[in-house]
Amino acid sequence: MTGYTVVHDAAQLVYTRNETVKTVPDAALAVRDGTVVASGPSDEVTREYPVDGAAVSVDASGKTVLPGFVDSHTHAVFAGDRSDEFAAKLQGKRYQEILDEGGGILRTVEAVRDTSREELADLLRGRLDAMLAHGTTTAEVKSGYGLDVDTERKLLRAVRDAAEDHPMTVVPTFLGAHAVPEGWETDAYVDHVVDEQLPAVVGEGLAEFCDVFCEAGVFSAAQSRRVLEAGAEAGLTPKVHAEEFEHTGGARLAADLGAASADHLLQATDADAAAMDDAGVTPVLLPGTAFTLDTDYADPDRFGEVAIATDFNPNCHSLSMEFALDLACHGMRMAPGDGIRAATAVAAEALNRTDGTGTLREGAPGDAIVADASSYEHIPYSFGVSTVDTVIAGGEVVVDG
């Protein structure tokens, strides 16, 4: 038998499968060659995979073992600082006002254009380290702070550079249609995204998904459709920023195109939810965004199963999926088990991961969290602190204590 990792004597092991959370007390988990090979009662697992024979063993006594978090919506590659905008928001200035005054996305675009690929990759590595310390083992990272061919490509190259030597699984998304740069008419910029940015990104294999900010004053549903259909024709799976500030048809567009996900959804309707469900589009709710914008939370009860994500960006500066889970339970009133699924197995569906990511089933990637909590309910119950003690990615202990 080749070397293996075993996590043993856990107070509770959490599975996320079959649209529910299942727990096993006094449990163990074994991972070999990066893949879960056994999970269940500790005496059964350690009989086949003895602690003494393990290449790595983790004593999880009194702790809970659960799948690594999957953060399916982040804008984690950027430069610059917008903390002053946070202060302005606290004084009552709204997001659109800040954007109209040259702040927001366009301010970050300026900073990114002045930053090298190497610096961007270093900034991203530091953020990935922080995400990993909070239990995230898979994360999507979007471009979108370039808004021209060279800078969008630079951002995605930086994502690739950072991912190459990092234990997290990083999923790249092209978001050239994030905003309209200064001096451009919107339709002309859409032409630029479709005719120049997309071929450059696809030509280097830099992205897996194509996203668009379908929002009033940014890209209409028709303009968004043009970008996403061009991306799909080039081999990129659609994703949509939909129904965040106003209802613009983004959720229905996601359903029409069979997108992997529609994200935000604060203004989505019951009809939108039904259309997405029929089309197999995963709803991704971003409670941190509502929290930082001081708006109402999206209603998870409007949908079937939902994913949650951080939406980490300069305007929503949280790298912690634990915090997103806290807000999902405390702000959106999700049951803890539903929140755990939303942060793991359902979040993996939002990234079209069908390999068992987020489940800990046999054959799944060996990505797990050992939480200093006697049960999974204690993770969102203990809001404001991190319960993550140990993180395992691909069977390797990458965060210890």
C-alpha cells in the first residue's frame, strides 16, 4: 500500500451528498494519492488504514471533519486600495455614486494597469494563503480589472502563475465585460470584448468560464448575451452576475444559455428561480456583498439548493468562507446544514465540478477541514472567530493549527 493520510477519532465527520448533510460520530477519513479512499467509523477506517502506518496522521479528537470550502465567486486578483470608499459608504454614499465619480471598479482598473504581472501574482498568492487558512481549498478567480486585451490577459496569466505553485485548486474566469472603460460607448466595448479580448484569452487557454456584469448602467441582457454566446462558442462556460441592484433579465439569460451559475440574485423573482431550476443553473448568493452594501439579503427560500461565496473584491473585502457561512445562517436564516452544503457541494456545482469536490465521498478529491468544533453547527454558531484548525488539500496537510 502506498503512503496515505489518515484523519482519525473525529467527534464528527460531515458528508455532503444526496441533497443533505450526513454525519458520522467517532469517525475517520483516509486519503491516498490525493483521493478519498475511505471514510466512516474510526475503527473501521483505521483497521484498513492504520494510524501507525500512515505517512501523515491527524488526531481530530473532539473536532469536526468536513469538506474543504469551495468559493465559487471571487475577484481576488487586483491591485490598489479602496478603503477610503468604505469610509465614504459609511457616511451614506452609494456604490453607484462612487462609480460615477471615478471610483469603484474603474479606480481598481487604473491600479491594475500600473502593476506588473509578477506583482499581481504575488498579491494573489497572499490572498490564496489567507483563504486557505480559513478552509477554502477550491476558489474561482475572475479577471475584470483590465478592460483591455493586454491587461485582461495579464490578470489571467497572473492567476495561472499563482495557481501553479499553490495547494489550492484555482478556477480562472474571464470577466472582460465587468465595466465599460472611460471613453468607450458600451456597444463598441462589447465588440472589443468579443472580437479582441476573448480570442486572446482563449488562444492561451487562460480561462474556463466567461462571466458578465449584467446590470443597469453596465451591460444589458442583450449585450450580455452577445458576450456569453461568443464565449460559449469559443469553449468558455457562461456565468452571469445577475439581478444585483436592479432586475435586468440576467437570471433568465443564465437559464436560456444553460450557464453554470447566476450570482447575486438580490432582485430575482420566483419566475427567475423556476427558470434557473429548470435549466440546471446553480444560484450563487453572496451575503458578504449585501452586508457591505447594507442592503437586504437574497432570499434562499426562493430557490432550490443554493451556493454561497465570498465575492471577495475591493468593495467586499472578506477572504473567509467561514464569514460567508456565518452571514448565510445569521443574515439569510439558512439552517447550518444547508449552509455547509452551500459552501461545499453546491458551490462545486456552480463550478461544474462533478468529481466529488465538496463531498468527502470515496473517490472525491482529498480536500478537508478539521474544525475545532464538536459539531458542524458550532462553525456558524461561533461567528466572528475561525474554527479552522487543520486544512488538507489533495491529501497533504497545508495548514496545521
